[in-house]
Amino acid sequence: MKKSLQVKSRLLKKMAQLKDELKLDSVVLTRSEEGVSLFKTKHKRIPTVAREVYDVTGAGDTFISTFLLSICAGADLYEAGVIANMASGIVVAKK
């Protein structure tokens, strides 16, 4: 548990640092089976929906395309992350 908190703390610091150094509005980090981390003014995590994984090929492409489409359609950062996370889960799921 302690190690998990240390990893989370380091992750949040690095995301904030990246946002500041590159003068970004926000940072989105896909984390495989850990879901997605979003950082704008504070950290939000979107957990992965449990599925039996068949093949992870295309998960990243599906995430970024669905995420950007959602943003363009008017979703906020969190909504887009949830939608994209679900779409990625569908792509990798065993049918």
C-alpha cells in the first residue's frame, strides 16, 4: 500500500511538472490496466472497466481517436476520458 501511494505521488508530481514545463492546459496519461490519469488543475483517475483481454492491439489508437472526437463534440476532459476508456476496453475485449 505504501509503495502504491509513493508511485501515485511521483506520478502526480511528474504530470504537474510536464504540464508546467510545456505550458500545457492539461495532461492525459493512459496507464494500461490502471486506466487513465487526467491532470488539469487536479488529478482525476478513470479506472479500467474489468474485461477479459483478448488482444491489446489498437487500444491506444482507439483511445486517442475517441478521446479527441469526444473533445471536438463538446465533451470535457473527464467525459472524453470516460468515453475513450470504454471504447478502448471494447476493442481489447475477448468476444
